[in-house]
Amino acid sequence: MRTIETCISPELVHLHELTGKTVVVVDIFRASSTMVTALANGVKCIKPISDLEECRAYKGEHWLIAGERNGQQAEGFDLGNSPLTFLSGAFAGKKLAMTTTNGTRAISLAKANASEILIGSFLNLQATVDYLLASDRDIVVLCAGWKGKFNIEDSLYAGALSLTLGWKHECDATLAMEAVFQHARDNLSLFLEKASHAKRLQNHHLEKDIDFCLELNRYNGVVHLENGVLKIKPASVNEKRLSPEGNSLRT
Amino acid sequence: MRTIETCISPELVHLHELTGKTVVVVDIFRASSTMVTALANGVKCIKPISDLEECRAYKGEHWLIAGERNGQQAEGFDLGNSPLTFLSGAFAGKKLAMTTTNGTRAISLAKANASEILIGSFLNLQATVDYLLASDRDIVVLCAGWKGKFNIEDSLYAGALSLTLGWKHECDATLAMEAVFQHARDNLSLFLEKASHAKRLQNHHLEKDIDFCLELNRYNGVVHLENGVLKIKPASVNEKRLSPEGNSLRT
């Protein structure tokens, strides 16, 4: 029997065995949503980098640099961390080096031991589920959180992913967040208005980013880390895929 | 405006400011439920001790020693960690030194900085809420968890406490667990059957302990740590107490 567990903060990652597993890194507001959107809109690849200055050094003719700290674009960077930036396709074909407050750190932590790293978002939830169903590894959802603390929107994604997979498991955090998703699913935006990071983004007038990041299944691609860069592929679909009735979140 | 926040694991306690605050330590299965039950049934005081051997050294004519590791009574100890042990009143007037896998460690961590430490359980939820309403400090609920990981029953208590207090707050973990409690409140036992630690206890045939620990408001006392020992006092009730209608969990 395959398992799924949720690591609700990067500070707890040492308590989870990642070796041999697929780790789905999630930072809903906004790093992982932005990564999925950029790649789905033609960006060639994304190099996630934890350190701001290391990322800045990529600036030049071959790379665009995207940097965010505490919800705002970092000084001197070409781009910030808004998924909406990429919708026009203006950055199609470009290579992006990217650093964010929490998301790129979580990817870096997962790299040490995971056999495979995916980037999760509500925008490509079903595609990720389809890919995971066709795979054979156990799964850890690694929530980026906010500066080490529990973050409701990232953990909520873990609950949504687990409910959509429909597997039995023995992970308390996953069990809790399935219940939260069941409670909130009919109006994620309304429920998450009270979330701490949504409030931070509202203070920066980023409500449109929040609504966009909560859209379910806009994109059909799966985002993988390969040789240090993120790329998108169509979800692989085979006989292990559940019927539409079995996938309660299919839209 | 007073605040409440939830620390979902002792491993994250360094991210929470405890200075000047009331910390409610909770280990539903079973340390904090057992402490409340023992004191409500006449035990004179309880000395919580993290280290097994340090606790063992208290054995003698003046102290009984209670010890649990991994859900089972520790070898050579007078008592284990079952609240049911104390219901007969056979230990009334006795002093108890107690060590458990997760709960006594959480108390020890809180002691470093908190202004006041309470012990939380569903058994005395309303009494604790009444006491907190009559106090003026901010609150941190410190969940004992399971060996550092998120533990659903402890965090669920945080959600129940916060819902009963009825305060506005900006804590994502509290917000999530309020939603879980709303989802599960009509049948806590059924919901928690799937929890990892409940399964551990079921394996030791401790189903009666589980049901007992989930009983709401059996006792009217509040459990405080004073000079290194736990004692019980009646809840202080004053004009700040909500009306029965305002306390949605009053039974």
C-alpha cells in the first residue's frame, strides 16, 4: 500500500523520511502557483534558488531573475512573485532564476533526499494527482509555510491532494487538512480571507493574485525538478487513473 | 485585543513568543487528560518530569511515581498514564511524580518563558475557558504532539478552546483546527478513530481511555503549574464570563 504524509513546515522536515519518495513542494501564496503558471505559459525552465544574492548573480542576457521577500518584489530584480505576470505569454521561451521567502527554501530542503520533486498548486492539482496515481512512490507533501510556521493554504493543498488521491493513510496532519478542505472547498477564497498570508497580500493589494492561486485545475501540466531546474510536462495518464467519479475534485 | 495562537509541535516552540503569556499545554492522549483527572479525584499535586530516571528517583514513601513511554507503563513505576486509574479516588491525598513520552517534555519547554502554565483537556475545557476569559494575558496553546510531529487530538483541543473563547485572531493553525473541530465535534470518537495515536492506544486495548479523554466538561477545575507542581483550582468566574449562549460547547 502506498502512503501519503504531510510535513506542515520545513522546520519539521527532519522528522519525515524523504528517501525513495516523491516530494510535492507547495507554496500556494505564491511561489509554487507562480512557477506552475510561468511554465504553463511558455517559460522554458525555472531555476529555484534559496539565496537572494546567488539568484541576483544570474541576471544577464540568458536569464531573467525573479525575486520576492516578505510578499514584495526584491530590489533590482526583473520580476516579483505574481503568477499574473506570466499570463500574457510575454516571457515564453525565457529562462527564469527565482528566489522567494519560503518556497525556494523548501525545494532546497527536499533536494537533499527525495527521489523526485514536484511543485504543487491548486492550478494543476488534478494533473499532479493523475501523475502520482501512475507512479509507484510514496508521497510527502512539503508545505513551505511562513518562516517556519504552519500555513493554512499550503496545508489545505495537502488535504485536497490526499482527498483527490483517495488513499488510506495514517498521517494526522493529512487527516486534519482533509477535514479543513471538506469544510472550505465550496468557497476557498472566502475561507482563506482570514489566513495570515492572504492578509499580508491584501495589504499589498494583491487580491487578484489570491483568487488566481485558488483556481482549481486551470493547467494540465505537472512540474518536475530535473537537474536543478523546473520543467513542465503533460500529466501521464494510464490505466491506474481513477474514473471521473472517483476523483471528487475533477472540474 | 487579546490573542490566541497554536503551536502545533514542541519542535516549533522557538517560533512562538511565550514571554508574558499563558501557555496551555495539551496532550489529550493521555498525559494532560490524566493530570486533570487525577487532580479532580483528589491527588494532592503532580510534579511533571521529562526524564524517566529523574522521575524514578522520586519513588518512596512521600511520592507515587507514574511513568509512560510509547503508550505503555514504564517498568518499575507505580502507575502508568491512564486517567481511569484515578476515578476510584484511591490516590486521594497522594503526591504524584509523573513522566510521559510527549506531555511532560512540552511542560518543560513552556516553563522557560511562559508567565503562567495551564494544563488543557477536553475534560475541563469550559472551566479553562472561563478562567482565561477572566484573565488578561495572551494565550499560546502548546500541543505535545507525537515525537515532534503534528498530532490531531492535541491540535483539535486548540480549535475547540479558540471556538469556545470566540476571539478574533490571526493564527493559521488555530483557524485550521477550528474548522476541523467544527467538522468533527458531533462525533469526536468516530473522527479520532483514524488518528495515529488513537490507533496506537487501540493496539494496547485502551479504547476506554480514548472515549474518556474525549468527554467534554466532566470537571470544573483549572490545572495550574505553581512552583514546579500541578494543582487544581475551581474556575474563577466573573463578569467577563460569556453567557451560556455565547459558549457554544457548554454542555
